[in-house]
Amino acid sequence: MTSILTFAPAPAAEPMPDVYVSPPVPVTVDRLPTPAGAVVYVYQDTDGSLSSDCTGCGEYAWTLQVSREFAEDHARDCRRSAA
């Protein structure tokens, strides 16, 4: 008995691109100062979600629940100064 795979060649692999294309950079939509002089940056990502990054404690936050209010709460409560 002969397998059907004998007659069906494997599909050709897609060629890899010659250059790396980085994903689009999120857009900074807000900068919130902290009491210690650091900054919480709020970004809008390409999918419309928000993320935030604190220059004081280094916290990076991204979930579907991140909102401007989430970033404001962190900016109000973070006591670490910018590194």
C-alpha cells in the first residue's frame, strides 16, 4: 500500500523578510508627576488599550483595565524618586 503523502509534497515555507520591522511605538497621551519628582507616562497602544510606565519605581502596567485613573492613583501614591 502506498501512502497519499508520497504524492503530496509539503507546502513551501514562507520566505523570511530580510529586515526586522519593529511594531509601532505607542503614543504618549499623558505625563503625571509623582510627589517624589518621578513621572508616570501614560501611553495609548496601537490596539487602543492604555499602558503606563513609572520612572520612579519602574512599574510598567498593561491590562485591559488600565485607565487614566489607574495611572493617576499610581502617580499619587508612588514615593520613589526618578532614578
